[in-house]
Amino acid sequence: MGILDSIASSVARQVSDDPAKQAQILLGWKLLRDYGGVDGLLERFRSSGFSAQVDSWLAVGDNIGLKPEDIRTVFGAEGVTKMATEFELPEAQVMSRMAKHLPMVIDKLSPDGKLPGNQAAMLMQGLRLFKS
């Protein structure tokens, strides 16, 4: 386990006493780590044809939303199955939750239209979202 994984584990315990919520935080972190952080995740959306959506999440103003099936387009059937297994949720629920929450999370991580400059700062800012 790397230093950022240790920080994520520590912060997850501080954010919530609920083991299920801690697991969701850590699995979310693992998802980001597996896909190259937020930058890698956003690039994956852009290269899958969702540049306008990503740009709207980073810009001031309304976010262009996603449909659950867009998640399968970006991650493929195998990727969705892997996430569903890790989150212990049905695939349809994983796709629905990601489609609903990802635009809002990216928007909140980039209040001035830019993402924090390093992963540790982004992790801390992202975990603050769970407290609010």
C-alpha cells in the first residue's frame, strides 16, 4: 500500500464511523487510482466522445449530465462488471450512481475551473465532500 492509499484509509476512518461508507470511499479512491487519477478518468471520458460533458463539469455553470449507459460506453462491459463486483452492487446501480454523481464531484473538485495540482491535494479536497 502506497502513501496515498494510507492517507485515504486514515481519512476514510476520520470521515465516517460507518464501515460501509469507509469502504465506498476507499473503493472510489481505488477506482481513481486504477484509471490514472482524476486526469486519467477525465481523459477516458474525453476519448470516448464525452469532451463536452467533461468541459462543462470543469467550467462555471451548468453541468452536462450523463446517462447510465454512458458509463458502459466509457468503461466497457468488463470495466462495469469489475466495478460492480468491487462495490458489491448490481451493474445498473453502479452505472446509475456514477452517471448521477461523477459530474457533481468533478464540478466540486474544480470550483475555479481547474483541478488541484497534485493527487494529495485532490484526495483531501475530495474527501471533504463526504463531510459536507
